[in-house]
Amino acid sequence: MAKLTTVELLDAFKEMTLIELSEFVKEFEETFGVTAAAPVAVAAAAGAPAAGGEAAAEQDEFDVVLEAAGDKKINVIKEVRALTSLGLKEAKDLVESAPKAILEKVDKAAADKAKEALEAAGATVTVK
């Protein structure tokens, strides 16, 4: 097998859907016995005490996390598709795998708008 360059790997990842990429990361973690989220969590935990209360006041990027779809799952899937431009299958898989981040690193207004739309559709949502 020919060795792929970093650029070639990135191009391959760009062609994948979010669900496919998520499955790849899980397989990668299992194959090599690593966790991709651990260094991020350690860095965030280490930075939080130093920043103190200022970090919460200065936060300008938010994640919209779907906690549960609720009774009206079809309406929630429609909203997820509208917010993310995912296909029907990808949106359905994302909703069924809750809790899951729907939008990441968006501004406060977009996060609030997405939260309102998802809650109106019957979902339980948090903004982090």
C-alpha cells in the first residue's frame, strides 16, 4: 500500500460525512488504543482555573448539543437537517445517537436560534 501524504488524507476526510468521520475516529481509537478527546479535555481543564470567571464572560463560540429527541423525533430530524444541511439518513443517525453536538463553535445568536428551533420541535437541547 502506498503511503498517503497529509494533504491526501485531509482530502479524503473532506469527502466523508460527519457520521462516516465519527465512525472512522472510533475505529482509529480502538485500533491504536488512543482517545482523541483526552488531550482536549486535559487542556480545557488545565486552562479553566487559570482563566477563572473571565473565560465564561469572554466566550464567543458555543456548541449546541442535542440531549434527547423527545416524542416528536421526525420534527427534530427536520430541524437538524435545516440547521446542518445533512442528508436524511445522517440527520436521523445523529438524532438517534443523542447526546450529540449539532452545531459547534457558533456565535451566541446562532446557538440561541438553533436551541429555540430544536426545542420548538420537541427536543431537549443545551448550549455549552
